[in-house]
Amino acid sequence: MPQYKLTYFDLRGWAEPARQLFHLSHTPYDDVRVPMADSERSWEKLKETTPFGQLPVLNVDGKFDIPQSAAICRYLARKFGYAGKNEQEEAWADAIVDQYKDFSVAFKTLIFAARAGKPQDELLKIRYEIFNPSRDAYFGILDGILKKNKSGYLVGDGLTWADLVIADNLHSLEKLKALDDDNEIHQNLKKYKEKIYSTPNLEDHIATRMDTEV
């Protein structure tokens, strides 16, 4: 069996779907977490030896590194049977994750502004002029896919890595109070997230993991 080492910060973040893929497939791995409290010093030591100078990175058998979260998850999903059941489903899973990454630009803009301690009026401007329009377009796309597919999953009739990526992002958005109680689409997506999180072999991981803001 291959030996895996996944290195990321002590967040859910970009590495969480990969961790879930290991958990779902009952595959042991070394979960290396760089403490955020010491991230600057620790990261400087890692940066010179990390592909593209960023995290997460997956090392396989001590022989080669895979950078970039989507590449890591796609690689593991294919290994463990969560990439899609045919080429068309694989392509759709890729496309949905790409759509999420488009939205993440607005998502990160708001998160980073809040972490930087920007004034409240500036945060509100970002939320209403940048984040909310991007969120609404993103949610509309996801809701449309789920209504058309009817299986309860984003792709085909079973769980794929796209579901893991989207559900974890929805969890982050819920923690940030970006899902409205009086919005039907928001509540549909919350129910979808709960379906994914209730997946057998995933529930115990969700219940015991470090549940960070993102």
C-alpha cells in the first residue's frame, strides 16, 4: 500500500476534502499540520522545499509531491473511487470544483479583509458589493444542478469529491452566517450539506475533527 503524507495548516481549509477521502477509503496517512499560531516561522522553513511554494502538498511513498488542492483531491478520488463513474462524470466533478474556485476569490476577499481588521464600513462594502453577488450566482448554479440531477448528489447517483469540496465550503459559509434562514435556495443547500455530512464512514470524522472557521 502506498504511504501518504498530507501537509497543511491546522485548518479544514483546502486540505479537508483530501482528509475526508482518506477517511472514507479507510486509508492510513500522515496528517501533518503546521500550527497557524506559528505559521509564519514554520512556513518559511517549508516553503523552499514545497512545490510552487504553497500548501497543501501530498507526498506519495516519499518519492514525489503533488501540490494544489484540486490536483491532490482528483488524484485521491481516482485512487479511491470517488472521481465519478465515467469520463463524463469525472469532467462534471472537475467543472463543479472549478466553479467553486471561481467563487472562492470573493470568499477569500471577505475572509482576509476581516482577518486584517478592516473597518466595519469597508467589510460591509465588500460583503454587499463583492461577496453577496458572487455567492448568489454560485448558489444558483449549485441549486440548479441538484434540482436537475435529482439524486441528492452533484454528479451522477453517488458521492464524488465534488460533493466533499462543496459541502465543506457550505459548512464554512454557514459558520460565517452567510446562509439565510428565509432563503429557499440557501436552505436547500444546507439540507444538501447535511446529507453529505451524514454519509456512512464520514460522520465520525465530521464529529471528531478540528472544526475551524474555514
